[in-house]
Amino acid sequence: MLLVVVLAALWWILAGHDPSSWWIGAPAVAATAWFFRPVRRAAALRPAGVAAFVAYFVRGSFAGGLDVAWRVARPSLPIDPAFVAHRLRHPEGHPARLLVVATLSLLPGTLAAAVEDDLLIVHALDPRFASPAALAELERRAGEVFAAGAGRP
């Protein structure tokens, strides 16, 4: 129920308080809450881990966004696109694994192109965006969001 309230409040803020937006917002909130049922059952969140992850994500998104904007604004468009393979440390079904893959695609300059077994294929505008250290840090922080044993089938 808390998830529905949070999602509805988020919709209300993003839609600019327009009552007619609920024709789309209500089904979107309901569908999102329904799709997150398995994750909610499997995952015990750590509030400190969630707060730290949000701060990490906002900081990384802002810094990466500035870097991507700088690259686009340059006449020479200094990019070095690459595919990078990364072995995921969280097992299949673990909510931290889902968080890593979803978050990676939201961070500027990177896209989770594929997941094959335990191998994550990342497309990056520059390989530095998807360095082993950067991906390990993302996985570590995603793991800290969930309590020990979360997501075990």
C-alpha cells in the first residue's frame, strides 16, 4: 500500500497537479505496483542503503549528464563507443541485480545492452563510463540497498 501512495504522490508532483492526468496516472500507478509485487516480496530494503544509493545515483547522473552534454557540444564529438562485458556478482533473481541493470541504463553514457547468464553487456559512449571499477561500485551500492539474504528464491 505504501508503494501505491508513493507512486501516486510522485505522479501528482510530475503531472503538475492536473486532475485529467489521472486517466493515465491511475493505470500507470496500478501497473507499476503490480509489476513490483515479486520484488517487494523478495526484498527487505535497508533505509540507509536506499538513501546512499539515491545520493550515488543523483551524483553520478548529474556528473555523467554534464560529461555527455560537453561531448555533444564539442564540434569533434569526442566519443569512443564500446561494448564492455561485465560479470554480475549478484545471482539471477536477486533484486540488486535488477537494480544494477535498470540503473545502468538510466545513467548517462551507458546502456545495458544484454544480460546473458551472469554476463552483462554494456554499451558506453566511452569505455570509462563502464570501467570495471565503476561497474563494481554500482553493484556494491545496489547490494547495500537490500538486507542480507534478500531475493533468495
